[in-house]
Amino acid sequence: MAESDFDAALEPVARRMERVKLPASFLRELLREGAEIQLGETAMRWAGMPNKNERAALTEALDALAAAGFLEPTGKETWKVVRSGE
């Protein structure tokens, strides 16, 4: 099966995501075109009370999605979704 653009974007951070139990499905659900993602709120939704390692892993995953053109940084710890994860 061919690797999707979404999966390819997360490949560099896949091991880190696995270690902190950050599911790709959670990130895929965030990717609704036009939505804004705020790190703090998103980390709370995912991990409840995230520790610094979990926040860092989430930041790396969101940055990887931005580098692949799924997100556009809009400020400190905020991104706008420009492409869905489908």
C-alpha cells in the first residue's frame, strides 16, 4: 500500500510519537481545513495534563505537518489548517 502524504509527513517523528503514545489518528482528526490549532488546548485534549515531553512531541509533530504543507504557522504555538489529512 502506498504511503500517504500525511504518513510521510509524520515519518520523521513517528518514533517520538510512539514513545509518548501520540496517535496519528488524533492528529489526522485535527486537520479540518480552516481550523486553528493552538498547542496548549490541543495538548490538553490529547494528554489531559501534558508534561513537557508530551508538549514537545506534539510540537514536533505539528511542525512536521507544517513542513509538509498541512499547516501554516500563524503565531507562537498556533497553526492554521490549510490541507486535510485525508
